[in-house]
Amino acid sequence: MKPFELENGEVAIDASVIAEGLGLALPLLREQMNAGKITSQSERGIDDDSGRYRLTFFSEHRRFRVVVDEGGAIIQRSTLNFGDAPLPKSLHRPGG
């Protein structure tokens, strides 16, 4: 699997990319996703950003965002780490 794939309108990203971005071991990522402690948001670009997707993943203390193109290439990635403080609710929204 490529790091990112788009198939039949469904977005898929390799879990190891998310785990790395959130600073978690892969088994812990899966455990927290199953428990609902990791949430995500997907946005499709329009106009100048057409053909791009912004995927955002939230854990208790981090926000990981990755921008990808339709071909599966990662264009940009960023992590916002709040250390021991919980992630502010304001960051759980588009553009935040």
C-alpha cells in the first residue's frame, strides 16, 4: 500500500504514517483508535487545491495533519504537540 490511496471515493492512509505523526507505536495507535481516543477529519481541496486532500488526526495531546495529492504523494505534514496539556477543543475543527 502507498502511504495514501484514493479508491472509489474512499480515502485510506497507511496506519504507520499516522502512528509516526502522533508519536505512537503502531499497536498503541490501533488500540486507541478502537477505543475512540484517536479521531480524524478528511477534507477535499477545491479551486487552487483541487486534487488535494487534508487529513487530520487527533489524539489526546497531539494533532497530526497531512496533505496529499490524488497520486498518493504526501505534500506536507505537520504535528502540533501540546506535551502534557490536552489538545484544545478549538483545534478539532477545519483550519484550526
